[in-house]
Amino acid sequence: MKINFIYNTEKISLTDRRKINKGLKEITALVSKEEKFDPEYINFIFCDDKFIRKINRKYLGHDYETDILTFFDEDDSGITEGELLISLDTVKRNSEFYKTDFRNELNRVAVHGLLHLCGYNDTKLSEQKVIRKKEDYYLKKNS
């Protein structure tokens, strides 16, 4: 599996990018191994609220910011690719709201997106409970 990190924002320093990339590679390896999910590519795309709102509006018809959007595609040749668009603005606000460290919140959001790639949904309350429990499990196991 190839993991790509694309920063569509200047809000994260190069040093922090290296730490984030390393941490997300570890989490991705853990989740994909335990969930038996092995796409060809996973792209982490870091952006701001303006960009994620535009994508949310265009592809999902939602006119608001969100912390993460997850897209999955399998082409005709069977190559699978996942894209996780993460708004660093929303992650920062959420980390302040939930009184948690920015990187912890970023990791939670990334695990959430990875679980979506693995087939988990969160539209129903029962699904939300399952995905939250899985998030907690992987974050604890990775710490």
C-alpha cells in the first residue's frame, strides 16, 4: 500500500508534517492489518475549511465544513484508492472544543476515515457507536 500526504495548506510546519506523516503511517498500517483492508493507495489530503466546504458541497450536497471527507474508488482494473480529505481548521477547533491535543484529534479523524474505507458507516446511531468504539480501540492500541 502506498500512502501519500498532500498538504493543500501552509498551516502546518515541515517538522510537524514529518511527525504527522509518521504517526498516520503507523495508524494506517494498524487499521489496515486488523481490518484486512489493503488498497493500492491512500491519499491524506490536508486542507482548510474553505476547500473542504467546496468539496462537501460539490460531491455530497452539504453546504458546511466538516473535519473529514472519505472517498473510495476501484477502477476497472481492480486498483483501489482511498482519499481522506481533512480540514485542519475543523480539527483544530474540535481539539479545542473537546479539550484534547491537536495531534490526538487529527489521529481520531484519520482513524474515522480509515474505518469508512474499511466499510464502516455512521449514519445511524447504532453505527456511530460501533465506529466510535473502533476509533477508541485503535487510538489506545497505537498510543
